Amino acid sequence: MTTVLACTRAGMMVADSNITDAHKVWRARKVWRVNGALVGMSGNAEEFLPFLVWCRNGMQDDPPKLKTLDAMILSTDGLLCYSMSTLPIRIEAGRHAIGSGSMAALAAYEALGFTDPKRAVQIVCRHDLNSRAPVRVYRL
């Protein structure tokens, strides 16, 4: 699992680096820069590529069917969240998190006065068994 936190006001997306399966734990990227936006994902890594390809191709058609993937797209137009439904949800609050550490990340971010998304995810990495450092920061 993972923790990815996005904030429109900060213009950034922050993610841990942990990926696990039944046999192995390793570090991996969870946020990509696509067409001037940031795309963050959590869930089954096998679903990452089809979603990225859809984003890179301009998101013209319906998004791929998502079974376990949660994704966020942060752009200058705002923050969209994709889940098992095919319709994007616009996050009016301007901040959202996905993954096993999502609730903890939002709570830590709020406790920090919504000022330090990186620190919020670092805190989660100390408490969520499925999120691990290093924490990576991506800016629009």
C-alpha cells in the first residue's frame, strides 16, 4: 500500500516509496508528471500503466476500469480523484490523500496547519506499516 497526499494550494503531491507484494518489499515511484499535471496512484501496481497511458493520451476516452487503483490528478485546474468509478471527483477542499495512510496523512497535515505536506507523509511513514521513506515531493 502507500500514502500519497496532494494539495492544490501548495501545488504539490507527496508520496512514500513503499511497494509490497506477498513476497517482497521494494521502493518505487508513485507520482508521475504527465502533460503538465501530477498523477499519483495507489493500489495494484499492474493497474498503474493503463491509467498512465490513458493520461498521456490526453484522457479523451473513458478512463480504464479500475479494480483496486486509486488515482489523483493535480493540475493548475484543481484536483481530481479517480477510484473504482469511472467518473472523476473534483476535490473542492483542494487536498486529498489516497492509500493505506490516507486518513493519517490528512490528519497530520491538518495538525500541521496545512503548511507542510512532506512532514505529514513523513509522520505517516513512522506509523503506517505499509508506508515507508524516503518521502518524495513533486511540485507543479
